[in-house]
Amino acid sequence: MSTQLEKNDVLLNLLVKMAEANVTMSVTLNVNGIVITGNLVSQKRYYEEVISDLRKPFNSTFKEEASGILDSLSMLGDLPNGSSSEEDESAGYEFVHLSGARYFIGDSSIPVGGVPWRGKMAAIDGFTLGRMS
């Protein structure tokens, strides 16, 4: 039997549903023994943050193509996160997205400022509400 949360964990799915409706809250996740803490955010906001982080390196590396590449990436935020039909909504979300995510290793965390993080719901072993500091 797997120690991972079922994909259809009611509370976790509800929290992700709230995040997809732009309600942000802090959570701490346990993923294969690694503790990750941050703020739950929508898939759209996750991609906005990733694109913001990529803008400068893309503009310097790809020059003319950067705008088109970043525009294409921004469309990923508009795709459904899991089931696209209401009758299959009980199947749950496929991904969880965090803003300002930090990994805890022993008594220290990395990175210092936090990063956007995306993980599979099925890979989450456990979670708590609130952010570790």
C-alpha cells in the first residue's frame, strides 16, 4: 500500500480548488521525505511567476524569439489543472502550485527567498496548514 495521499484527498483538493480561485494560503507538504513549505497559488499565478523569472535570461539568450516563447508559456496557465469537465471534478487536481517555496533540510531551508514550485498531487505524502519558518 502506498504511503502517498490519494489523488482524491478531499481536503487537499479543496485547498487547491481555493487556490485556483485565487485564495492564497500557506501550507507545508511532505513529498518523499522532503519538507516543502510555501503559499498555495493557482496554476495561472505559478506560470506568471515562472515567466517573470525567465524573462531576463530568455531575452538575453533568445532575443527575437523570447516574446513568442514567453507568450506560449503563459498559455499553459490557462489549461485545466486535472479534469476539464465538471462531472469528473471528483477525480481531483493533478498538480499543486506553491509560491515562495522553500525546502527544509535539517534545520535550514533553501533557497532563502523561495521559488515557484509545482508538484504532482499524487506524490504528496502529507501536508499541514501553515508555513514553516
